[in-house]
Amino acid sequence: MSYGDPGFLYSVLACPMCKSPLTCNDEVLICSKDGRRFKILRGIPRFVESDEYVDSFSFEWNTHKTTQLDTFRNDGSSEDIFRKKTGFKPEDLKGKLVLDAGIGAGRFTDVMARWGANVIGIDLSYAVEAAQENFRHLDNVLVAQADISDLPFKPETFDAIVSIGVLHHTPDTKKYFHRLVPYLRHGGTIAIWVYPAEGDFVTRKQWIPFTSRIPDRMFYEWCRWFVPYAQRRLDSLLIQSIYRIFPFSNQGLGLENDVLDTFDGYSPRFHGIHTPEEVENWFREAGLVDIHIPGPWNSSMQGIRP
Amino acid sequence: MSRSIVGVAEKLISIFGVSLYLIVVGCFLVLTGRIRVSPRGFARRVLALLRPPFKGDLVELIHEKGNCYVAPLGRTLISDSNGRSRLTLFEDGQALPYPHSSHDDIREVGAGRYSHWGDAVFFSSSDNSDPSKNGKRYSVREI
């Protein structure tokens, strides 16, 4: 089976434990070696039992299914960010098999699918429900619920791997990055962006042990009230002072985006911050070459598997 | 009816409860030095509200990159690098449309985007012409 054949993306899946091929039998994927079974629920192969430590993402992406997708926004804001954070251009990904590690609602899969890439998007959270809804009509996108630490693919499967704004939400950013690299083909490119150890990201890290404990719905209600309230008063001394202690989103992409982004910034359980040197070292340790920062975002990095 | 009352009550509890919790946590983070705030910076912001608004012409215009030009202000004010700038940039008396722009957008898109950063203004002219040669006057005023 080759790129473009119906069912090709399904044929790429493998048992996350032993990497043996899977056979599909009535909404269940079965490991051909040891008979392990993985359900397909609502069209989504499930390789995990729950959303574990990422329940806030399950909530936020099912609340904001389309807020950041260019296709629904009718603009190119996410494409612009994708180009700057990964360095990829349409011709780099057209016809290629790409893993979107941490698809969320599909903000960047939306860009890659439009560019003609064959994308498999995985996420540990129930954000996969939102992504599936956004892409169910596309033959070149497959969404699966899986953990980056036990990916359901054979090694050396993908032409490119992207993970933007995801790895720092795992228990160990470096370890999870290293889990991705073996799935890249020789000659393939991996591009990631993680939170930088600077500015607002440092301040937010101090809040995380406290804000991540607030029930998601309560904190979200609060963000829905606070963000528009603060944005209307940006010239006030009080709001400016609050901003320095509690930076809230004001990205110029609309109020819904800023409410989402403020919630996203404070609700996750893990919030790693990393210097460009640190990220570059992970790439070196993984044996990648042509390592470089592809755009203006310091803690984004691209490298090739030789 | 009762369901909507419950909904409003839940919303109010969320807003007040979370606000109170965040105020307590914020005080803790500041007082324990986990989040650093500068009393001098705060005092400067208060003083900025009390003194007369700054205004002046941009004279020394230096090409930075793409559509972006830099003009030193010759005065230290609260800028977007340490707060929120109150500066408005005028081109021949007409306010330019996009303050607080990212420097990348100023360089790449231009079209009147600008940013007050540190002691300088990073800006582009409205038609992306060279502001040092287009014969237009560029001035700033705190609003």
C-alpha cells in the first residue's frame, strides 16, 4: 500500500508495545503477534485507556474546536506561525507522511493537510474528538489517541515529525522528544517548538502548581470573564501591574483565541521551559544533523536524521 | 428559570472564588520572590500618569530591516518592553494605525505598524516608503 491509497494511513499503525502489524476487525485493531486489542471509537483508534494528566486539554480543545484553525478563521495566522516555528514550506511536506505529535484540535494539521501532506495526528487527550470532527472528511488525515511515550507505529515510518507547543506539557520534555526521533525515516526532518525559558513563560511556570489545581470549568469561566475585562482596560495602571504578575493573552487574534490561550497557559499540569542551547543539545544527543533554529522563535528547532 | 439562576450562581462563584484564590496565590508568589516585581518600575508607572504627556518629532531615522526604521526618542518612557506604551506615532499629523506591533510584522508587512520599544520607536511608514526620504514628518505624543 502506498501514499494516496485508501486506508494507507491505517496501514501505518502498529502495536505500540511490540510494533507488530495490526489487523482491523469490526471496530477493533488486533495485534498480529500477541492478540492485544485496541478499540476504534467514533472513528478514532484508541491506544490509551484515558487522558491521564492532560484532562485540561480534553476540555479546552472540545470547547474551542475551531478557534485556531485557519480554515474556520478564514485567515492564515496559524500557517504563519507554523512556517515560523518549523521552517517548513508547502513543497517540503506535499505528498509526505507526517506525524503531528500532539494534534490538539488540529491547528497545524489543518495547515499541513491543505499543503497536501498525509498527516497522522496523535494526542493523549480527548482533543482527538475535536480533531476527528474537523478532519473526518479528509482522506489525507488520520487521528489517533496515543501517548508519545508508546507510539503505535513502526520505527522509521515518517518523512517528517512536527510537535509544536506539546512536549513541554509532558512529564519530561527531553525524554519525550527522544521518544519521537526513532519514528523518523533516515533523511527525514523533525521540527519542534517548546516554551522558552524567558519572559512570560517563566512567570507562568510559577503559577502552574496552583492554577493547574483549579477545576477546569471554574478556571475557564474565570478566564471568560477576566480576559475581556482586562483587555478593555489595558491602559489602566492596575491591569498593567496585574499583567506583570499574571501575564494574560493579548495576541491580536480575537477574544476567543485570547481566552483559550490564557486558559491554555495556566491550566496544564506540566509546563516545561527550555533554552535554545538545551533544545539544541537534545537534537545532538539524538544524532540529528543540520540542526538550526528555523525562524524567529528561539526555542524552535529543526534537524534531520542522517 | 431555576436552571438559569443556578447557572448564574455557578458563574459568580467561579469568578469570585477563582479571583480570591489567585489574589492569595499572587501575593504568595510575589512576597516569596518567586515572581519578581520592581517597586521602582511600579513607581515609574505611577509618576508617568502624573507628569505632562511627552511629545516630540522623530529626527534621526535609521533603517533597521525590511520596512522597519528605528528612531531614538531621547527620553526614557514606559515602553512595550517594560509595560504598555502610551505613545502614538503620527505621520504628517495622521495617527498611524497599528501600535504595539511585533517587530517581525513591522519588518515584513509594514504599512504603518510600529512599536515603542526601550528608548526607541520601531516603525514603518504608511506606504512602506523610506521615512527619511519621503518628505513626511513623523512625530510622537503620549496619549
